[in-house]
Amino acid sequence: MIYFLFAIVVIVVSIILFFRLKSFGGELKGERLARVLQSPNYRNGVFHYPVKTELMSGAGNYFSVMKQFLKKDPNKQPNSPLPTIKTDLKTLPMNETSLVWFGHSSYFLQVNDFKMLVDPVLSERISPVQFAGTKSYPGTRIYSSSDIPELDCLLLTHDHYDHLDYQTVVDLNPKVKKIYTSLGVGSHLEHWGIEASKIHEFDWWDTQTVTSDIQLTATPARHFSGRRLTNRNQTLWSSFVLTTPNHRIFIGGDSGYGEHFKKIGEKFGPFDLVIMETGQYNVQWANIHSMPEEAVQASVDLKGKVMLPVHWGKFTLALHPWTEPIERVLAKAKELEVTVTTPLIGERLILDTVYPNSRWWVS
């Protein structure tokens, strides 16, 4: 009995210590909590999309999904290292608007001499710990924090692990002038020791001037948030509109399909580039992640000139084959006459000039 009780105590203490890891993030409090409570999108202790959005919208439940996920399927991830091109981010020309994709939803964007990084995940796993969790595909981790130049802006769309990585953010912090993110996400950043003066939070439709000629506007998305079961939807999730002297770019974040795309297109379109989530979907959670065909339709709703598919190519977070998202996107884009760019990880895209379109995922 003594050994049994001791084992129970050890287990309980271990669980408590585990959930106190820094990577789980902080809690809303003080002035930040007061602002959250004033948000028109916050009701009954959580943030809401305007239309009722259930996380599990189809047949089945979390346990049935997990059972399917654990089944071995050789098509769920690549069987060899992916081809990449490592562009030197510190020597990009300053007379252009260029983008370099890191895989999944991470990318570097430079507008003349203005440098920003979106949802960077440079760690091997998207998890609160690095000894367990979903692992990146072979060959995709070609950038580290040492490869990143001084940043004017770090943009974080929401607080999920595949968009907000603790170690990456902490490592990059000394290089970052300002961090822009959705309302409430700053609670995690301050918990990680980042200066409050660096953090700028947005509610939907808020606009902030980033430089004298560059603006960011947070726009709605149909998704959810939370880094543990006890804080689901207590921070906001957003898409963003980046307005520069010569271009307008839609930064999609994660979102299921909804009327917000047309509203954003009517208010801010046309867009020179729309960066759209296209992978990690399933009919069982179709409300919170767009199907590939819906992502292409959203690009049309946004009045986009060119679409960049992201949220694929680095991690397996759903049941579909890893190349299925891009193949379905290209098929629908052909039907709707949407121009799609498909850069390799690390390959430079230059607005108005260079839009890579190779089928690099085909072996």
C-alpha cells in the first residue's frame, strides 16, 4: 500500500510539474484580461466566430480520429528528404517584395528594407516538449535562428503549437523589434520573458501602423485557440492584411471557410498575394480548417491575383496523404482559373516578377 500511494504521489506531482512547463504559456490577467473582456468577439469566457462553429463537425470523435491517425500509412509523409533551396535571408535585395517559405505556415517576408517573419517554427517538433510530438519531415529544417536577420516585425496569428513555438520565439526575441499578434496571445509571450513594450495585440478589424508606409490589419478567421485543454478559445485567432506602398498581401492563418473571406475581399481587395491554409483538413473538422477546394474559392472571394498554398509540406497533422493538399488545390485552381505559386522550402518568391511553379513534390 505504501508503494502504491508513493507511486500515485509521484504521478500526480509529475503531471503538475509537466503542465507548469514554460512552453504551455501564460494566463490572461491584468490590463490584457480587461481588454479581452471588452472585445465584441468575447462572450461567456471565450472568443467566438460570428457563426456557430463546432470543432468536430462530422461523424466520429477524438478517439476515433486518433485511432485512424495511429494507423501506419506510407503516404502520410514523404519517404525521403524533400528538395529545398536555402536562400540567404540576410542578403536579399532591398528594392523588391520577396517571400521565402519555411514549410507549413512559416515564412519570411521582406518589403524593401522591412523584414518580417510569420508564425516561425524552427524546432523539430510541434509540441510542448521536444522528446515527443509531431516531427518535421526529413530535410525540411534548413533554417535555424542564426540564419534569421534582424527583424522589424514578428507576426503570430494564433497560439497553437504549429504557429507559436516557444523555443523559436525565445531564441529570436533578441533580433525582434516588435511582435504583432492576436488579442490575448501576449500572455504567453510575457510569460516567456518577452518585454511587454514589444508586444502589440489586435482584435478583429484593428489596424496598426507598423512603419510610416506599412500597415497591418487583423481580420476574422474561423478557427479556435488554446495550448492546453483548460484555456481553449481564451485568446483570439486572426488572419491579417499587410498593406505596403506597392502591394496588398493577405496572411491567412488557419481558418475554415466562411463569409469572412468575401467581407475581407470587399473591404481590402484586390490582393496581390493571398497566403492560404490548404492542408491538415478532414471532413470531421471542416469548420475550422478549409478543404483545399474551399481555400481556392476563398482566394477568389478575396480577389487574389496569386495564391500561395501553405499549412502543408512539413508536418503530418491529418489523415490525408501529404501531397494531396497541393494536388487538390491545383485541380480546383485550374477549374476556377486561379494562379497558384508553388515554391520549394527556402526558394525565393518575388512579387510581380518570380512565382515558382514546379511540381517539386513529385518524385
